[in-house]
Amino acid sequence: MSSTQARPYPAEARSGSEHTVPAAQAARMRRRRRRRETLTAYLFLAPWFGGLLFITVGPLLASLYLSFTDYSLIGGSRWVGLDNYTRMFTDDPRFLKALQNTTVYVFVSVPLQLTFALLLALLLDRGVRGLAIYRSIYYLPSLFGSSVAIAVLWRKVFGDDGLVNHFLGLFGISGHSWIGDPSTALWTIVVLNVWTFGSPMVIFLAGLRQIPVSYYEAAGIDGAGKMRQFFHITLPLLTPVIFFNLILQLIHAFQSFTQAFVVSGGNGSPSDSTLFYTMYVYIKGFNSFEMGYASAMAWFLVLIVACLTALNFLMSKYWVFYGDN
């Protein structure tokens, strides 16, 4: 009786071994398949990694090293330590002028641009017929605003015989060259940047479309007017979009180059009133061949943008409201 009861155990052992071998093989096949998929993914990502290394990270590290050297494009380099950074603030008045012009340009044009874009987005959000056409038309300035052709056109519009002076002449007002006057030249470029409102406007419009209509209906039932609805519903719910647009346009404004370069003729005239930071980096690097000094200026600009971006992120917790707040 005991011998008959002992028979199943070898059978069960054989059955277990038969199931163990295929399971191990399946696990090895899965591991090999994952390795092949990983290898394929890295193969497709290899061009991007190559670009990141040789086009972005490599030049960044090279420029960081050059910022501590006295290097020109036509000669060798000599280590000078922090001399380039010291020179910017102690022995280069044009650097301070370029920093001043860029600061005024950024902190005036960006708020005006975002305000104008938001107002236009609010108008288009009211159910305008042919919204897609208007949205495309208003987006065009963002596409062409940084082009050389628009900058050349801007010189003509605000020149002695430009469209602005012709318009003022209709009212008996004698105009002057707005581009050639140091007191107004910078403001013409500010107006040009405000005119490129299309990109933030489209983003604002998308954000407005995400606000539930039921919020406005409930506020209307409670007696809230349009202004109160805007300040208590629209604006708070739109703060993440405002923050996003603010960061993008702030960085973009600090990098502005083409408009000022073309309008000023490439030298920041008149009287350095349109000398932007990026233009001065270009002048030092490719006109004066002071590439070490230009690299130091470029890295200082990176520091400025990074600090302002970090400050915006730190301050965002006081005025940006997300859905879970």
C-alpha cells in the first residue's frame, strides 16, 4: 500500500522539471528581447546624443573654458582667470550700456506683449466667426517678427519718410527719424517685440478654452459682472499659462539680436541706444576677435537668465494657482 502511494512523487517531480525548463528559457528569451529593444532604442537615439554632445554640451564647455582665457579667433589662448569678468564691470562702459538697454527692453516689452496678447485672446474667445482664420493671421507676426526682412521694413516705417511720419503728417505733425533719435530708437524695437504677440496669444487662447463655462454661469447667477468674473475666475485659472508664457518670452527677449542688429546697422547706433547684450557679444567675438571676452559675456548672460528663471519659479507659489491648489 505504501509502495503504491509513493508512485506519484517521481511523476510529480518529473512534471515539475518539465515545467521548469520552458519557464527558464522563456525568461532568457524575454531578457534577450529587452536587450535587443534597448539596443534598438539607443541606436535610433544615437544621432540625438551625438548632437547633444558635439553641438550643445561640447561648445558649452569649450566656451566656459574660453571665458577664462585671452583668446582670439586668429591667435592662441592665454589663461587670465577672472580678468574677463572683472573687466566687464570695471573697464567696459559699453558693456554696462548694453546691459542697461537689454534690461529696459526685456522688462518693458515682455509685460506689454503678454498684456496685448491676453486682451486679444479674450476678444477671440468670445466666439468670433472664422476664428481659425483670425488666429492664423494674428500668429503671422510671431513667425516673421525675428526675420531680417521685417527688421528692414521697420527701419523704413520709422525712418524720416516712413509710414509713421506720413500718418502724423495727416494731422499736421512734423515727425523725425524715430530710428535715428537716441531717445526713441530703443522704443521702436520695443514696439516691434510687442507686435510679435501671436505665439503667446495662441497659448492664452488655448488656456481660455480649458476654463469650464459652468464657472461663469454660476458666477453670473450669483450676480458677478464681467470684470469680477475676469479677476476672480479667468485670471486665477489662467495663471499657469501666464507663467509659462512669461518664462518663454523672458528668455526669448534676452536673446533678441536680429531686430536690433538690422535696425541699428550692426553697431548699436545711434549713440549705443540700441546696443543689445547679444549684439555686443557678437561685436566683441566676431568684429574685435576677443572670443575669450565674448565667452565671458555669454556665460554672464546665462547666469542672468538662470537667476531670473529660478526667481520666477520661486515666486510662482505666491501667484500661480493650479487645479489641486
